[in-house]
Amino acid sequence: MILPRVTPQDAGLCPQRTERLLTVLRSEVARQRLPGAVAVIARRGHLALYEAVGALDPAAGTPMRPDAIFRIYSMTKPGVSVAALMLMERGELLLNDPVARYLPEYAKQQVAHMVDGAVQLQPVRQPATVQDLLRHTAGLTYEFMGSAPVQRQYAQARIGSRERSNAIFAHELAALPLMFEPGTHWEYGRATDVLGRVVEVISGQTLGDFLNSQIFAPLGMTETGFFVPPEHHSRIAEPFARDPEGGVQMRVIDVRQPVALESGGGGLASTAMDYARFLQFMLNRGELGGVRLLGSRTVDFMTTDHLGDIPVFGPASRALLSPGHGFGLGFAVRKTPGVASMPGSPGSYHWGGMAGTTFFVDPAEDLFAILMLQAPNQREYYRLLFRNLVYAALDD
């Protein structure tokens, strides 16, 4: 077993405080704010916590199970980022390569500028690079991040449709204007979806096939993919049908059937233990169980800040990138112990998914933690709650 189970105390966690984490999650279930969850804490290469609470399917009353399958949305991005860096290490791409080297339709992108209250399109001064895709500085956005003219064009084009192939998606996105000049602002968006297409072009494989053969199979992540086979449908975790706080409940993607778009930015389903293997691989700086997929210095490079003085573009992006953090190549990266409203060590890195899944890795503490749940409207609350409870349990 890659991650042997130990008591919390043996991993430097307080048993009572670790149990309190579960008590708090169970109380959220009892209040009917949380359908169910699977929580993982691993430290020093050992599992200190791996527990399920609540319901797998609240409509059916099915109990949550540790091997439940969750839609992980943007927790897909770190895996696709690893794929791109594996290609870099093989000499098949450079991070300063223009995206157009692999996707020619990106050679003539235009930027939307507001001039006298009207949108004017101008050719980009500096084309987006592969590094821009990895760090979300390529001028791309998400249609649900605001109502700017470019975001409205994304919505009108139904750019988030899962009915297009990765190739058609990338081609149609290239025809839409950019929010800003590449390399000048951080704006969370569809950059990793485009990166997934770059991986396909270079490798000659579909993104799903590349991830499966080059990352998931070598790491033993046997239950991670862009759709869930029928024999495992009974293990798919579901959200409440209605938002418990009365809001408009976000519809989650259907992972029961293959789809045309294998979204590098948000399409995967996975289990807590599969993702734990991925994070242990990251915490080990590119190796798991004798299998090395990335060089240790490349992992260090990925998980350091790549923004420097590049500002964050809009309010929705600022809400995602906490104060005191930068962004690496696929992860938010903590730069200072204070400033942010959540605990953590400098050098720790994290991200989450729109349906509520979240993780963080703290190399200084030799620690990672995962919370898998499907509660889209409450995702920010549970991310902060979980982070606070995990750090509170450290006891050495």
C-alpha cells in the first residue's frame, strides 16, 4: 500500500482534534447543509485520516462510502499541468513556445479594448505562450466569471459546451477576443482546456488516453477519468437537488457517459484515494512507489509563484486567489504565512473544484489534505472550514 494507515497521533496529529474535524462535518450533515463528504489527511507518507460522513446520494439516502466517485472539476487542472511538464521534460515543448506553434489558429488572436465606451479589437502585441496557459495569463476567461463583453461572447458561443471535441473547442475559442494582452494579468479561465488540446497535438493521443497511460496508470489512479463506467455508477456522489440555503443550485456535469469534450480544465471524476496518490506523488516531488514521472526540480518549479508583479484582473479572479498567494503552473501558491484568511506555510499550494472538492499540500509540514464533497454553492465555506480544522489538529 502506497499510503499505510496510522493513528493520528503517530502522524503528529492530536486524536481529539482530528475527531473534532469529523464531528464538525457530521454536524453539517445533520443540519442538512452538507450531503456527505470524504476527508483525507496524510502526513509523512502515511494516512492519518480517511473517513466518509453523510450521504452518497441524499435523494436516495445512500450512505457515503470512502471509495465514492466525485466530479472534481478544476482539480483536473493540476493533472493536465503535470502532463504538459512531462512533455517539457521530454524535450517536446518549451514553456516560452507560442501556443500557435501547436495550435495555428492562435496566431491571429485579438484583444478587446474599450474605446469611447465601445469594444474595439486589436491584434495581440505578444502572443500567448504555453507558460501563459499554465499560469492563467493567456488573456482567456470563463463566461461565468463576469459580464464583460468578452465573457458575454463566450456565453453566446456556448463555449462551455461538452458536445465539441477538444480540437473544435480550441479552434472556436481562438476566434473569440481576449480579455487582455497575454502576460499582463492573471484571470482564471479556459487556459487549461486549451493546454489539454496542446497535449493532444504533441502526443498524438486524446487527452484522456494520454492522462490514463502516462499519469493515472503509472500512479495507480485506476478510478480517475472523464467518465465513470456503468459498473461504478452506484458509487457516484450527488449533491442536494436544491440548494440548502435557498440559492439557485448549480447543475453538475453528467459523468455517466463519455462526452466529446475531455475538458483539461474541469472534466475529471475521481476518488479521494486516487487523488491522494496524485498528491503524494507531488509531495514526493515527482515520484510515487518507485515510479518517477517528473524531476524533483520540475515539481519545485511548478509549485512556486509564476506571477511576480502580474496583477489579478477582475473581482471574480481576486476572490479565487487569496491575499498572500501567487500562482504557479497549475496551483495557487502561498508566499507568506500571514495575510490570507486561512492558515498555511509559505510554499504550500492548493486548488479546488466547482462542485466543492478541495485539496492543499504543505511541504513544510510533509502534509496534504483532501475534502471530497458535492456542494457547489457552499464550496468556499467548506474549503476554509476544512483548512482551519486540519491545521488545528497538528500537534507536534
